Amino acid sequence: MTKTSLTISGEKFLINGQLTYAEIPNSKPEAHGLLMNARFIQGIYDDKLNPQRYARWGKSTWNPEQHTDELIAALPEWYGYGLRAFTVGFQGGGPCFTINNRTIENNPFGEDGLLLDPAYANRMDRLIRAADEQGMVVIVSYFYGDQTRFLRDGKAVRNAVTTASNFLKSGGYTNVIIEVANEYDIPPFEQHSLLYYPEGVAALCDLARAESGGLPVGCSGVGGSYNREIAEASDVILIHGNGTTRQRLYNMITQVRSWELDRPIVNNEDSHALGQMDVTYKTQTSWGYYNNMTKQEPPANWGVMPGEDHFFAIRMAQGIGIEVDDPPEAEQLVLMGVEPNMAYDGLRYIRLASLYPESINFVEFFRNNELYYISYDEPFPIHYLSNWRQGGVESRPGDVWKAVIYLHDGRVLEREETVPA
């Protein structure tokens, strides 16, 4: 018997017949019916080609079962801050910063799509049932671009949709949303026209819904993109905000809503640029936190980690109306990327985390008192590539990194850390 039953009424989500967050005393009515979420795409991740390379970030071994168990253990803490959903992928996602996606094999469907690796199925089952116990929803993503190269042809793609959907149906889950593909319109999906063109994706949405016994279905596009044919075939309109500005995100939401399809809009992948979340609260759409360094580079640290994760959790809770205090002002800015064990292949990913990044004008980064880089855009990393991606810097033990933070109110603050040996 399940404990968490998700239903949809117009643009709103209900859990066990009640609008989400309505059960929280003094919660904000405008948040009721939202589904604040995070991208935990690697929740059942493994790599059949080279698993030993994930013995990193302070871990001496790689164990996919333990990796899933650690996510399960972290769910209650996230729930307390208001997280009600997370995305996990059968084919995972890309580490992006550190490992070439084309060197990974994380496909549980075989080449013909008819098989579901029992270890993957077991991990997914444990995770969905743990979320059910906690009162959370799992957005189950079927396909990830580079991993579909292991599927032989279009028939294998259809078979994999049926295989995954039948698994969800047989599990009797009532707390699942299906994401057919993670960003269908990226180049790696070109090898399978069914997964790359809207008419094919819409047909796969219909197939997933039918084979799963009627679970709600959607499919995301690359950050900033949207397609009406797919939206009309969806029960939940999944969008991605990564790589957009707040204005572009707002424009996308208003355009999709102008179609008057009367179904929820869920941004289930954005960034750790917390200003983006304000746009979705103001437009009464759901937001998805995505932090590649803490949550998508296996082995992930699944808990509410200091810095970006904690600041997201606070801002999410405040937007819902959950009573949570700000940390002291001195703790609202954290220089990240210099922690022990956070270097890989000689590189570190240094950035400034801020509880209120909107208060920052720009950040100067100094290495050993020499100006190295100036960051103007949230989330204020060194070597900014987009709001979810940055370049690395050479990791040299003993280097002193200093961030000089220029606030809009005229104050100038500093944070300094030393690279450990």
C-alpha cells in the first residue's frame, strides 16, 4: 500500500488529495500546488566501462548500491526544507565537468531495449519506495543523450519505453512522473529520430502513459526551449532553465502558459543560480535545483551540503513559507571549491556561493594576491561558461584564494581560503 499518491488538478499538484504545502502551518497560499524539486539524476548511477574512477571526492571505493542508499538517507532532511520531488534517470546524466560522457556506459536496457538490468531495477524500486514513505515524488527520466548510443535502433527505443513503463506499472507506484527523455533536442539524440523530433517524442509520451497504466508523462528540452506539440502530449510540461537568464526564463513560462493547456509547468533542471527560483515562485511554477559539482559528479554528496545546497534549501523554504532562520550575515557567503578531496585530474572548480546573490554586483578572485578573474554573473564562478557550468583552475596546494565581493549597497566583503595539501 502506497503512502504518497500524486494527482493533478489543472496547473496544481495534490498529494493524497491535498494541494502540496497546504498542510504546512502558515505556508504561503501562492506556493500551494507547486512541486519544488532537485536534479538527483545519478540516484541509481553505475558505469560498466570504468567504475573504479569514481573512487574520488574522499571515497576509497565506488559502490552504486551505497550511492543509492546515501540518497535515500538524505531525503528526510530535504523534505524538511520543502523539497517534494527529485529527478532520477535510468541512464543517469553527465558528470559534465570531469568525465567525457562518451566514455561512460550507464544503460540498463541492453541494445534491444527489452531488458532492464535487475540491479538498476532494484535501486530504482528502493528509491521510489523510500520517496513514497517520505511523502515525495520521483520524476523518472528514461533516456539520456549519450547513453542512447547503446540502443540499436528505433525499435529498441520503443522497447525501452515499454520496458521501463511496465516496470513502473508493476511496481504499483503512485508517486511517479515520467520524463521520457532528458532534453530531447540535444545533438546526441539525433541518432534516434523518435527521440529527437517532436512528433516522435509526443508518440513516445503516449506510449509511456499507456504502458505505465496512466502515470503522468512529460519530456524536457534543452534549457530555454519549449515545443507545443510535446506540451500537448504531456500531462506535466517539463522545461529546463539552465543557461537562461531570469528574463528568458520568465518569457518561456509566460509563452507556455499562453497556450492555455491547463496543466502544471515544472522546471526540473535549472542551476544553482538562486535568483532563477524567484521567477518561478512569482509565476507559480515549480523550480528544479541543479548543482553539477555537489549532485551530479558521482559519487554525489546527497545531503544538504554547506554553501550552495544549504542556501537553496533556505530560499526554497522561505518561498514556501516554512519557518527557517537565515544564518548570520558572516555565513551567507562561502568560497567553494577549495575543500579537501575536491580536486580531480589536477583541477578545482572555485566559486562563490551566496544566500542572496541578487545583492552582489561583481566578484574579484585573487590567487596569492594577484587578480585572477572577475565574475559578473550569478552564480559567480571562476571561468563562467553558463549559470550551471564553469571551467576548472589548476589545483596547487598552498595557494591562497580570495574573493572580493562588491555589493550593490556599496559594501565590499572578502572571503579567503587556502588550497589544502
